[in-house]
Amino acid sequence: MRILAVVHSEEGPPGTFADVVAERGDRLETWRPHVDAAPPPVDAHDAVMVFGGGMHVDQEAEHPWLTGERVYLRGLLDREVPVLGVCLGAQLLAGAAGAAVGPAARPEIGWCEVERTADDPVLGALPARFPAFQWHFYAFEVPAGGRELARSAVCPQAFRLGRAWGVQFHPEVTREIVASWVAEAPDEAPEGLLSETAERIGEWTRLGRFLCAAFLDEAS
């Protein structure tokens, strides 16, 4: 398959998801909306994965490319192209579907407990309850016609709308990615995050790979 990774910054790469795509023999291409002039055609890829970023969905004035990306995501939804949004990517996807997105009741940064709320072929790759790596200040509501798949004590954590999935947590991160985020924003990171990540990242990587593979299976 031909897979597109939508990457919003150098600090937010596909991580372990790129490894899964390569191991399956699929082709991974990248669109960087903050750099590239225009998105690819909505029918150019078999599946799209939209990753995170340090900006917020309502910062079009600072990041005018957000408007064009939202139009692109709306086109994917209309064409029923399989999409998986992660953190900012999930928020943009929810917003493109008409759902409310805004500041969360409180930030979630670090390892936070998440509970699945419905069965699903993609989110079913994860346990019923699990500690998930998070780094977000905003949250999405589930789009009309969609289904909540997971939540935390703070906000919805996953939804499905047709052939589109969004997750608020970060199943793609590696230990190196987390370390780079802590180095970039040390005042935001809770104390002991790096040591806790060292303990948890092996299992989290395994679950993230399962989630990515389940999405690609559904897309194929």
C-alpha cells in the first residue's frame, strides 16, 4: 500500500509507525503542511496517518497552513480514505468532521490511565485499560455520527468515524522522541518522566505497533 504520513514538525515524526509500514513492505511518503506548498490529491494514498505538533488547532493566524490541512482532511473523510489521527492529528480530524476542539479541562502530560469504552478492530489491539503516553493541552469531542472508543479521566481519548480513527495519546513515540520533547519543554514535563518512560516504553512500543498494524489491516 501507499501510505501518507502528515508531519507537522521535525520533533513529531512517525516513530515506530514508520517501522511497521516498512516491515509490511508498504511505501511511506511524507507531507509537511508547514513546509510544502500544497497537499497531495485526496485519492493519492491508500491510507493517511496524521501526527502531532506543538501548535493548537485554533492558531490559524500563527500557522495559516492549518486551514488548508483541515480542508484536505475533510476531503479524506468525504472520500472515505482510511485515516488515523494522533494527538493534534486527531484534533484536526475531529474538527474537520465538525466536532468541537478546545482547551482540555487540564493538560495531560506523561503516563495517564486510559480505558477503552467500545470494541473496535483498531483500538481492540490495546488492552481494556492501559497507561498511555500523552502530551496535550487541547482535547476533541467525538464527531456527530462517530463513536467514542476510549477515554481518560480528563477527556475522550479515541473515536471512530467511518474509516477514520483519532487517538489523543501518542502510540508512535519512542524513548528518543520523548527525551527530545522533554529537552524542548522541560518546564512542562512532570518530574521523573524520563525514568518512568524508560520503564514503560518497551511495552508501549509493542502496543503502538499493534495499533498501527491493526489500522493498516483495516485500510488494506
